[in-house]
Amino acid sequence: LDAGTANFTSAAGNILTFTYTSQESDNSTGLDVTGLNPNGAVIEDAAENEAIFAFSGQLAAASNIVIDTEAPDAPTVTPLVTLSTLPTLEGTTGAFAPNAGEVLRVEVNGATYEVTPIGTTWSLNLATQKIDSGTLGAFVDNTFYPVTATLIDEAGNATSDSTTNELGINTDPIILSIAPATNTPDGFYDEDDTISIEITVSQPVRVSGGQP
């Protein structure tokens, strides 16, 4: 081969088997057979007629072998702090939608899922999605968990997201946002004007025993 040498493995009937280990710099055009080095061996039939070998592009014509060493774009995981102990996780597949044959795997709390993206986004509902391997552990309150999204192409090249501890479970009320109320539009206000401010909390709360 232009790319290197394939080594003899076995002979069975009229089939000779050779194996070649692809290298990082290989490409599909370099995989065509260019010659045979007997290396001291004799290849002959039962009547002791020596085999004659001539090569002119047969491997390239008979196959569609592609050497792919380029890893896919890194997927992302959207950080989430939630009350739910079976939340829906989301993220992206990077800048591009996955190619045919690429697989997105998401690992969280002991379970691995295969997720089908829609375009460049993916979503995983832990309450309904089938687990492909492992077991989903119980989520503990006030704890953060890593969510690992990995994109794997047909050649086995893989890239994972670079973030960690993206999922937080918090069943205590937390402040989600602070903003002017709807009756407080943008603009200029004079002295003694009333400005209403709203604090949005992660769950219904009550105020008692005083005025905060």
C-alpha cells in the first residue's frame, strides 16, 4: 500500500488475508495495493504453479474505505438548577448538526443515554428517556452533578463538552430574577414616585412574621 505495509494473516482456499493498521496521516487514496513482497514465501497451487500477482487499483475500485481522524465539534450542555429530580437536560451539538452515523451520548448520575439531536440542539427528558446503559442514581437535594455530552463519529473519533457540574438539584426556594414590575416601565421618574420591583422565586412562597 502507498500508506504502508499490510502483513499476511492467513490463507484459506483461494483467499489470502492481510491486515493493515491505519495511521493518522493515511487517506483513502493511499490504501490501494501497489505490490506484493513474498518475503521468502512461495505462493503456489497444488500443481506447484507459482502465483503471478499484478495490481492496478483493484482495492480502490472494490471498496469505499475512508480514513477519518478528525474529531467532531464539541457538544455543549446548558447549565440548569431545578426543583425537579427528573429534569429535562438540554444542549447543542456545537456549530453544526451531526453527520449521518454520528451518535450523541449523554451521561449523568450513573446512566448513559443515546440522544437524537434536532438540528444543532438536543434535549433529554430523564423522566421518559430510555437508559441505554448503567442505572440512574437518586438525585440529592443541594447537590450539583456533572453532565457529559459526547459526540462520536462513524470512525470512533469522539469529543466531549468541556464543562462540569451543569445540573444542580435544589428543592429550597431560590431567587430566579429581580426586575421592575410590569407597572414600572422604563423611563424617568421624579422624587416620591413609586417604583415597583418584583422578585421571582423558584416556587410558591409565603411571607409571615414580619415585613422583609
